[in-house]
Amino acid sequence: MNRTDRLVAMVLYLQGRRVVRACELAEHFEVTERTVYRDISALSEAGVPIAGEAGVGYTLMKGYHLPPVMFTAEEASSLFVGGELVKQFTDPSLHVPMTSALDKLRAVLPRESQDHVDKLVRGTLVLGKGFGPNQDPAQQPMLLPVQQGVVQRRVLRMTYRGGARADETQRDVEPLGVVFYGGSWYLVAWCRLRTGLRHFRIDRIKRLELRSERFEPRPDFNLAEHMRSRDEGLETIPARVWFARNVQEKARRESYATLIEELPRDGGAEFSLFTVSLEWMARWLLSFGTCAEALDPPRLRELVRLEAEKIAAQHAPLAEAERS
């Protein structure tokens, strides 16, 4: 953020609060307190009526307001995506006021920004009922350029790591939509490397380039229909697992499902989740050693035990003759 933008943002920040301390401004704008003092001085010299009292903080004089500030297309898009999260995951009593607020926002946007938002809304889906650690758009640095690629139909060149043990691959993709499900944001795209539709977890994109090349729309593709047919083809199985506290963040990061905490116990907590493969989950749980325990269904516990027995047999002590 350049200084001019920061000065305007600082007035807006003050305008929305009664009293603000210099340390709070420094933390919010990621500058030093010395810089805050210089900015406040510059604003005062420009005629902005800021009152300050040592040990208390700064405040705008009563009656002073900036004229309405227009949102950029990216800012408006972020608000609309946040609104979709609110409508999906919060109490129904918030749905009507959120919809009304978004309608008012849309009404004051310039036409080009309205078009941008309309395209983004058509290319964004929020599904499911569970939060994960990756739902906040502000914590997803790759989400904005991915959205731009969807709206502008521009090819994305990215370096992607599919999982903790997967190798990084570089690929060009045609972004078709952004979906939130299973506690994470995903890019749905036509992958030129694999020549097919693929889902890429956005927080696993390591590097991203928004290319100037544009691709033709796929008239036979509908994001909602694609997700519906995908879900119909998957049989999900409910499971319960205990994770120690020190591995819960790793479990959330690696899991393709939302972990819902239900019962804290024994230095960890029991979680419920859904999986499409008990065999995969058994092997995954073994990677946590004694910091994870399969609780239910019984078949999952059995698979973990059988896999552990295979590992133990493979690592049985070598015979003396084999050692020499």
C-alpha cells in the first residue's frame, strides 16, 4: 500500500472508531509508530480535523466524514464471497440482512465492477456445512489471482503440490470456477497437463502466474452441475478419530474432509468426518503414530491394525545370519 492510499485508509479507519491508539494504527497498517505520527501530522496539515491526547489516542472531530469511497472490483468481489460464506455457515437470521447489504453494495458499483462481480458469483460455489482452517479469503493469497483468471478467462501457470508427500508439478490450467468445500478453497480447472478436469486445493498452489493468454469458454461446462454429478458419484462414509493436540493442525491441513471436533479428552480431541475410502484413511492415520486413534467404524480400526501388523512384520528383527 503506497502512502496516499494509506492516508485515506487511515481516515476511514478513524472514521469507523471512536478512539484509536497509535500502536493500534501501526499494527493495522504494518508500519512503525513513528510512521503513524508522521501520517497523522500530514493529515492534520491537509485539513483533516484529528484530535489527539497522550495516553488516550486519536479521534476524528465530530461531524467530519469522507465522501463515499468507491470499491474496486476486487474489494467488491471479496465482500460478495464473504457474503456467501455468511449465508452458508451462519445462523439463518443473518441471511436476509446480508442479502440486503450485498444488494445495496451492488447498486452503487460502476457497471464494469458489476459485470466483474456477476461473473465471479457465477463462477463461485460455497458448499457443505463445515469450517476448516482455510475458509478465510484474506488468508488465501492465491485466491484473488485465481478469481481473476476465472472472471477474465485467462490461463494460469502454477506450481502445485498435491499433498505432503507429493512432488511439485508445473502445469497450465484453464480456470473454470472456485469452490469452497471440505473446509478448503478449490480451483476447478481444465488441466492441460492431465487433459481433463481437476480440482486444485488453492492453499497448495506454491507459485502462480496469471498469463495473458485467454481461453475459449466451455459451453458444456456448468460449475453447479459438475459439483452435483461429482458428489453423486462419491459414497461417503462417516468416521470418528482421536487426534492428539499437537497433530491436529497437521490433520486439518492434510485431510480432504472437514474435521468437526466433538469431545476433548486425553490431551487431544475426538473428531467426526467423512471419507470416501476407509483403506486410505487407515494408511493416513498410521502416519501420525500414537498421536491418532481410529474409533469408528469398527472396520476402520481393523484396517489400521492389519496395516500396522504388516509394517511390524516388515520391520521384524533380522536373523543373525542375515546381519553378518
